[in-house]
Amino acid sequence: MKLAEEIAAKISDTMISRITIAPPGFLNIRLSDSALQAVISDVLEKKELFGNGDRKSEKIQVEFISANPTGPLTIANGRGGFFGDVLSRVLESQGYEVEREYYINDAGNQVRMLGLSALAAGGLVADSEDYYHGEHIGAWASAHSATLEARKDDPETLGRMAAGDFLAEFIKPAVEEKMKIHFQRWTSEQADIREKGYVDRALALFKEKGLVVEKDSAVWLKTTEFGDDKDRVLITSDGFPTYFLVDAGHYLEAKERGFAKINILGADHHGYVSRIQAVAKIIGLSRSEVIVMQLVRLLENGKEARMSKRKGVFVIIDDLIHEVGLDAVRYFFLEKNPETHIDFDIELAKKQSKENPVYYIQYAHARLCSIFRKGALVPAWFQISALASDSERGLIRKLTAFPEILEDIAADYRVSRLVQYAYDLAHTFHIFYEKNRILDADGEVKDARMALAAATQIVLKKTLDILGMGAPSSM
């Protein structure tokens, strides 16, 4: 308490009207009227730029989704996709140059396995539980039966052909048209990393740093010196580069183009984190973060749902978006932090009532639009003292928090914080709207409430824009 008193005595700021001290040493700071008026005025002046940070010198590549091009995107891919997209939008708002990257694994063993899967579907080789399955594999094999017969001894080429077709038929339309995500860069493992020599250059860099050893007829990288739990194989005993070495080449390519790196992975890649972070340290990336997304389970009437028409092997993101809408999928996928599993309630996501937080938030924006649709104008000047009630002051304080929310997310990547803010802002506005007359208020009270409503509309729409959700003008 004594320390709190000493601190309070040293604080002098026109933005603060009063400081009180509470045990065991909390400082409760009340903002002055001039500070509250400045917040509303700042929003009205800056409009959609409110909350933005200063331009940063750092360039950040955010790699996300990057599912193997072996078929349609699943709901697990969708969760990482929406997270990466919104994180990118937040980083851009805070002044970073951001590059969204989809890394296409179109080389190596999984492509050969895809070719063998097509041959098995076409009846040219024996099937295996290790192969890819699904109606799309059989359909592709049937459409390319002559090619399968002609190239049955070259499964890698067949796999690359199928991967290219699946990328064009399933992945890009799902990403761009259904999920509404725009990638600045689609990086081909084969064309952009392997063929351009980044794998060899990564190996040469490791050798130059004295971190490569030969053991058990294989070539190893001493990653334990950089925080990994064990050393990793770079080249197998039969002379083939591992995916780990190829990924090192991929990271080197980003580094040489001047990018830091944020990599968003699925739950099955948890063991990948320590090894790739070791590589990032060796290569010298200015920033390297790896975020692992946990799984999504669909629930309908309290039971796990099966929506897929593709033999129930997986649920694709297209089907879920079609069923409940893009806004609902984005909201509920972003509501939890990455390390938390999600139970997605299909019935709740489809409700058109305030029980559904998506509807509740968007209805707040529609209410705001209705105010200004009736011809009312935002005043050029307003008196902050006219906004004296708890509901009015509470709404102003909620607007005050917005820039800090964005700044915090850019620092710790907790995107769920913005989802919660959207709900809290909508809830605080609904309380304000229901307790205060606006259009038929008198004089300076009307002006002040109109200014507050206009600022709230700006911030709520920007929040929805960053989340990639619609801001309807009527509902």
C-alpha cells in the first residue's frame, strides 16, 4: 500500500481525473472527460484507420494451411486457415509487411504415395492402408485411366499430376472462394525450393557451421545444440534428403528474401516444433514462431456429426461453410486459443437469435446502421459531459480498449482476444441502445449520443472486417 501511494503521488496527467488505492496495492485510475472525448474524436477522425500502429521495418511471412495436395481441405485445415488469415490482418494493421504463404508439398514421398493411390484405385497395383483413399481418388483414376496405364511405372509423375489437379479443383477454390483467404504466395516445394537449389544451399550452410556429422550411413544435423531434443537426419542412408532438410531449404529461402516467419501447423505436427525452431536459429531468422492448432469436433444435437458425403473419411471445410455460413465458421473456429480443442455446435451456429453470438454481434451493427439510415448526421462537435450514464461511459471505455487489443495480438498471437472483444463491444452497445434515447433525445445529448454511436459503428465494423466477417446493414 505504501508503494502504491508513492506511485500515485508521482502520476500527473490531464487524461486522469482521479486515482484511488485499494488493498493490497491496486491503483484504480479514472480517465478524465477530456480523455474520453479524445477517444470518440479520434475514432471519428481516423475512421477505419483507428487502432492502426506505426509502420514497422520487419517483414513477416505467415505460412498456414499448407495441406498436402492430396484432396479437399478438411475442417482441421480450415481452423488453421482462418487463424492465419486473421493474424495476418492484425499484423498488417500494426504496420508490418505481411506475406501469406501456402506451401505446396508437391514433391517427395507423399507425392509418390498419391500416384500409387491412384494406381490402386485404377486396379493396377494392390491397395494398401497406407495409401490415400476417398471418392476423389477413384474419380481421378477413372478420368485418367489411359495415363495410369502408360505411366504405371512412374508413380511420382502420376502423383504430381494428381496433386496439380487437386490443387486447382479443390484447394484453391476452397481457399479463395469459400474461405475468402488471399495468399500472396503459393510456394511449390518442387519448383521453388528443390529446383532452385535451396536444399543444397541449406546443407552447405550447415556444413559451413560445422553442424553436420555422418553416422549410421546417414547425414545428421546437430540440432540438440539449438534446443531440439535430439539430432535430426538430413540425408537418409540411401541418399535421399529428408523432409526436414527440405523444410530447412524452405526457411532459408524466406530468410534470403528478408522475412521473419510464423508457421501455423495442424495438431499432428506437434513434434515438428523443436526441430524447425532449431533450424531457424541456425539460419538466423529474426523471428520464428510455430503455432500448433488443435482439433475440431462437430456436434449436432449433442452428438458428433458426420457431414461428409465422401464415405465419412473426413469432413471438408466446404461442406461446413455451406451448412452454417462462413461468418459462423470463422467466429467459432477463432473463439478458442490454438491449444484448445473445439466442439463446434452446428445447431447453435445456425440459430438466428441472440443465443448465437454471431447473430448477436452482427445485429448490433445492423442497429447502428438503422440509426443513420433515418437521416441523422454525425455532429461536428459534441459535449462529453452529456454522456454521463454508466451505459454511455462503459461504451466509451470499450472503444478505448480497441488499439491495445490489436497491439497485444500482434505481440502474442492470441486472436481469440479479438473475437471476445467483438462480442463485448456488441453487448455493451446493446445495453447503451436499450437504455438511452438517441434520435429523439434533446440538443447536446442527442449530438453526443450520435457521436458515440458513429464511433461504435466504425470500431465494430473494423473488428468484423479483421475477423473476415460480414457487417450487415440490416437484419
